[in-house]
Amino acid sequence: MSDEMKIGAYICKGCGIADRLDVGQLEMTATRDGKAAICKQHDFLCSEEGVKLIQDDIDNEGVNRVVIAACSRRAKTEAFQFENVALVRTNLREGVIWVRPDTDEARETTQEMGDDYVRMGCAEAKYAHPPKPSGEQGLTRAILIAGGGVSGMTAALEASKAGYKSTIVEKSGSLGGATAQLFKKIPTKAPYADPEDTGVDEMIAAVEADPNITVFLNATLTKTAGAPGRFEADITTESGSTETQMFGSIVQASGFKPFDASVLTEFSYGKSKDVVTQLELEALAKEANGGPIKRPSDGKEVSSVMFIQCAGQRSKKEGHLEHCSGYCCSASIKQAMYFKDQNPDIDTVVLYTDLRTPGAGGENFYRSGQKKGVIFTKGVASEVVHSQNPTVKFKDLILDEDTEVEVDLVVLATGMVPNAGSSTREELTADENEAKETGNEIRIDADSILNLDYRQGKDVPHMANGFADSHFICFPYETQRTGIYTAGPTRRPMDVQQAIDDATGAAMKAINEAENAALGRAAHPRSGDLSFPSFRKEGCTQCKRCTVECPFGAINEDEEGYPVYNESRCRRCGTCMGACPVRVISFENYSIDTVGQQLKAVDIPDEFDEKPRILVLACENDAYPALDMAAQNKMEYSAFTRIIPVRCLGSVSLSWITDSMNSGFDGVILMGCPSGDDYQCHFVKGSGTAQERMGKVGDTLESLSLEKERVQTYEISITDIQKVTQIINDMESTIEQIGMSPFKF
Amino acid sequence: MSDLNTSMVEKYRNNFLKEVEAHVEEGEWVKMCMQCGVCSGSCPLGPHWEHPPQELFMMIRAGKREEVLSSESMWMCTSCYNCIVRCPRELPITHIMHGLAHYATRLGIEPKGQPTRQFAQLFWDNLAKNGRVNELWLGVNLYFMNGLVEGIKVAMGMAGIGLGMLKAGRLSLKELVGGHTVKDKKGFKAMIKKAQELEAARVDK
């Protein structure tokens, strides 16, 4: 083996570690139990001198597995960066001395903790390999942008400023998207008092003048194959000609479709020409161009207008939108100003239930509307009666009465329907199942936008209400397809300015990913990770669980049904590893063995010692930081705890649970991120998948005649600092009650 | 209906908000209310108002002219200023309440039997006479506000307190005739006249 293993263990004596632990004994443990070829102590390991000590051994002694027994793996990451070695961090500071009291009685168990962590670190190092890129990478400094609206154009312009080429593929015959249909936009600058010019013409001119930007009009993407760094896209124009180009990453800015107001029959939409949507009013305003706005039915100058907010929105009725589109309140204020600015005597009433004007200037804009004399009435419209003039019947919620107003024109504030493409394979299956159960027809699927050549479906997966996003607070723009970023209203409802901000963010992410993919590095959240999954083909049973459970559609299948990994699409969460029933999937530095051998390396005292052992498998994204923070706050927890960070709870193999039970652990705690609708899993579905798998652990335990309480799964947010220590201490008392495990040898 | 009221109705027809903006003291603030209800929740007499301030503002916008101006609600205001302090939109709510009450009085459509209104009128008449409040006469007028029999009853009931105040020198029987005045009564009258002219210019414009 070219990669002959040589473990170097380095124990830091700083931050009080040497005062609390017998470092000499730790060194002995590392060399005797951990089989470390070299073991050194240092007073201050993260100093320049300490780092040099390690680097010298790597350069001169051939050390290729480095075990650093010091602080948490989340601390001092800049100092401890070594190339071409497998790096293991053993947590003596946050994991041991900070969570234990400095008393004589506690000294023995604290030392046991430290010794175990050193053993575990060496065991992990023994089975870890230095990660190397697979060689499947490509560098393409070009970005594909689907959609030529304000979002798409902004992404292209921003990418160009950073020196990247981009190609806009626009379905319609012109750039500008929905914004081009507007007369003016909601103000973006102080004092936020008046509608502003959209600026879309200037933007189109800038795009056309930019040598870095290529525009395809009347064109669609008929096939997108490959992976980040080497996407291969077929751009087909209306005339039928197809051009294939390479791209590093993709920004999907496919925008929104206006809500189909024809379902709003109660508001006489379609029956009366004088009931229009906000977008239709923009057309009337454009036509008037600052002059009096005329209504569609008879061309009369409008002297009174009522805006009905939340028309077909924030409603659970069939065919309505459940979400708030977020921009329509400000849009109605803006449109009321079209009338008021032209003639202050025009009656403009905004009928709302909850006025929401998000953004920095939202409240100022609302005030400005009030100052200009726009009347805001809190109420719910029930009906618009169509006669010569439409009459709005509504319930005034402040005066608590049913009333009606006759006006010249009614404007419906209908919302945004995301234009997020077709459903994934998984979503279609769910639809089919629902249709079978309810007897409803299967809904017609939308046209695909990206036409991805992925096993999992042609477009990025949809989240709440059909928007294509993964987590709009924690990691916006990231979708469940690596290297494809969404921006603008396809991601969540928003106005022009928000779309501009959004597209800038997505463009930066896209550039980042194109570069990362070229170097074989992972994208968020394991940014920079070089490891990638591989599988032992001889052992694979072609069960397809890994291809199905991968949250990112990274795994395809070959003709025989074996998984085909696309390293660049992979986020390195390890959900496939946790899914594999025959344990053939592994990463270089994260595998069934790197964790399995760690838990086997823990010294288990015999039954009569009254020293139980609790194994904690903690998600490195939220649970492990929460434990670190508990330690920083000097919150104590049981000395019998041994914590192993995992990449995601989804990567936890059931074999680790059975192994730990068999080796005599008394309790196992699994800590992952919250799952479900308000999930916080950094890999979207990892923790949810794990919850499902762990549901069956109880049966396994019963078959071993063990109590169910011995394995517990918790959902931990990063702020659950009190909770994590409580959970561990509760487990200790549970074990006291139910007794020690009978599996100690 | 007074002539002034008739002409106002003619002038503004359905747009009561504009009428309020033009003629009511601080009336231009009414449109800025955002219906949060903090004023209504803060008013110590809130539960006794038929229409709390927030609702009055909405009624103005909804064009409910008669209901607003003949309402007893704004007469309930005791000028504690809690609403002004708390209004997130910084509306001078107390002043608007008084402005509305005053405007209704000018138009002659205020609720005639409302006790606060009656007291306010008595107080004003009393004060405007000499530039000083004549407490004895104010008390007497107040007692007999609702007729002779009622007045005697109230007076009998309060006799003990009245005698006590006399003894303590807090009340003087001399006040029954003439009473004390400001030093420059003529100047005072001229000042009031000018103020009324200015106000009339606003209300009647």
C-alpha cells in the first residue's frame, strides 16, 4: 500500500488541559492502546511553533494520520490545516475538562474520559484515509441562467462584474420579465415616498452591451446533463436549432406566473371588465402614462377605485394560494398613488385584513400613502356585484358591520404562483398515491424548466407551496440539486428590489460552486470537504436505497442497478452510508469503520464498577456546537458520556447502534436537527430519514432483550444548550433505574 | 339642522374625511391612523365609550358624518393624554377628540343632554364672563342644571361640605354678587374675541 499508515498523536497542554488531566498517561494511552507511532506533547499546540512541530513530522517522519488531542474540532480550524493527511481532532477541552468539575472525586472519571477520547481518536485515524479528489472534476467559468427577468439579468450582470461569462436562456421574445410589464416599481431609496421608475430598460441595455453575457431569446433548455463544474446544457430556440454548451453552475430565475384570477368568480372577475388584477392595472397605468387612468369597460376616467387585498391568497379554499405573496400590499399602495398623484380627488380605498409592507422602506411607504389620502379600510370582501359600476360588498372589521361601496374600478391583489418547473420523481409518486387514495385525478404536471438528466426528476425539488428552495433562512438559494441555485420569485414571493438582492446572492453562490467543483470541494454546508463516497461493488445488492434516499439527487444508477456517484453533485452528508444495509458505502475519512472502531475503542468497565457508558452520536451541524457551547458555559454533564460527531443523523448506520449495544454501552443518544415541515437539517432530509429508520430500533432492542429506553433520538437546535446537557444527565438516571447493560464482558 | 351644518353637508357630500381635515382642530391627522387600537386599549374610560378613538377615525373615513358628530364618545375624553403618549403614529388623539366635540358644537349637532358637554358649557360661560372662575356660581349652576327640584336635592345633600368650605375660607358668599375678575377685563374680552375670530375663520372657511 502506497499509503502506509503512520499515526502521529499530538496532545496540547494549554487551556488548562495539563492541570486537569495526566498528560503523561494520555501519551501512554496513545502509544500503547492507540498504536500511535509518534506521540508528542506541547504547551500551546495551536501556536506557530506547535503547528510547525506537527508539520515537521508530516514532512520528515512520514506521519499521514494526525490526531490532535486539544480543543473541539470546531475551534482553531485555521491553525490545524494540513495537506495530504487524514486529520482527526480529539476534544479534550470542550469534551472533557470544561464539562467536569475540578474536584478530587471527579479526577478519576475525568481522566478516564480523556483516555477514552485519545483511544477513540487513534482508532478513527487508523481507519481514515487522506481524502483526494476523484479526478472527475471540470472547471468551466460560465454560468447558465434560466430566465431573463430582473433576477436573471441581475445574476448575469453581477457574474460579469466578477469576470464570469454567463448565458441567459429566456423563453419569451424579450428580456425584462414581469418587471417590464410594470409602470413603476415600489420605491427602493429614502424617503420611500413615491413610486420609482423600474429601471428595466437600462438593465436590458447593460445586458446587451456586456461582452460577458450571451442571450438566447425564444429559447428553452431541452436537456441539462452533468454535474457542477461540467453541466452540459442543450439550448433549443423556437426555430428548432439546438446548441450545446458547458457551464460550471446554474442560476434558475424562472420567476412566477400570475395567479389565475378566473377562479375568483365571487369577485366577478371575467364577468365585469372593471374588475382587474394588479398586473392588468399596470397595463392601464402604462397606457395612461401619467395621465388619467381610464377603466376598460367604457373608457371612463376612474374617479374611485378599491383594491381588494389577499384576493385568492392566504386562504385554504380550493384553488387559492395558502401563502402571503408579500409584495401585494406595497404594490396596492403604489398603484393607489398612480391615481392620487395624478388627481388627489380620486377616491382610493385599500381593503385589507393585515397590511404587510416588508423591507426597509415599507412602513415609510405606507405612511406616504396615508399622507396622500389613500384610505385603508380593514375588512374582508365577500362579493363584487357586477352592474354598470362594480359594487364591493365587505365586512368592515373595525366597525363590525356589513357594508358596500360602489366604485368605478376594482383591483384584485392576487399573488404569485412560483414558476418552478415540473415535479420530481418522488413528488409524482406521492401525487399518484394520493390520487389512488382519494380517487382524484392526477394533476397535470408543469413543463420542465431545466430538463435535468437526473434519475430523480427533471427539475429541482419543490418545497412549501411549490417554491423551489431548500431553506430560505439558513441557506437561501441552495436547492436540493448541487450547483443549481434559485433566485427571485421562483424561490419565494418577492418584489423587484428583493429579486435584485436575491439574484446577486445566487450569482455569488454559483461562482463559488463553479470554482469549488473544479477543485473537488464540497458546497455548503461541508464547504471545502474533499472526501466523497465510494462503494464496494462486490458487496452491493443493488437495493437502490442510497439512490432513493440521497437528498441531493447525486446518485444515478447504471444499467445493472448499481449506484453511480456524481461526486460534484454530492454534499458529503453520508445519508447514503447510513442507508446502506450491507455497509459498502464509505468516504475516505468517514466510514462505518471510522465511527464503528471509535465506539469499540472505548474502555468499558465491568458491570460491578458502577460506571455506565453513554454513547452520543451528535450531528456536527447543530447538536455538536450546542454541546460545545454548553461546555463553554461550563455546564456539567455525566462523565460516562462519550460523544462522536456525525456528519448528519442521516449518516448513522444501524450497525453502530447494535455494535455499541454489543460492546456494552448502557445507553445511546442520537442528536439530529429538527425534521418535518420546519426542518433545520442542513442536508434537508437527512434527519427526517434518520427519524424514520430509528423508529424501528425499538424492535431490534427487544429482540436483544434490552430496554427500549437505552436508545433515544432527539431533535436538537443549535440553541438547545440547556437541553443537551439535560438529555445526557437524564440518560444517566434512566440507566440507574433500569440497570446496567447485560452485554459487558 | 343649523345653516352651517347644511352648507357643510352640501360642500363635502360623501367626503367627511376631507371636511374633518379642513375644519377640525388637528383633523389632518385622522388619515394617518393605522388602526392598531393602542389608543382604545390605553384609555382609562375606554369601556364607557360607545366608539373608542380608533373606531371614530375609521367612521370618519367611512363617511359616517351624523354618527360621529352626534356621538357622545369624544365628550368622554378626560384629557389624560395616555393615547397621545402611546400612539405609534404620534397622532394628537386627545386634541382631535376635543376638536371633533368642538366642531359638532359649532354645527349645533352635538348630543345636547351629555353631562360633560353641559358642564363644559357652564364652565366656559362662567369663565368667559370675568376671566376668572366663580366657583360659587359654577357650583350653583351645576346643582340646578337639571331643574329646581333636582337642584335643591343636590344642594341639600352637599350642604355639609359647603358649610365646611365656608368655615375654612375656601368659599366666599361675596362671590354671589359680582365676584372677582381679572385686572384687565376689557383686554381679556378683546383677546377672547380675537381668538374666536381666528377659530371661526378655520371652522367656517
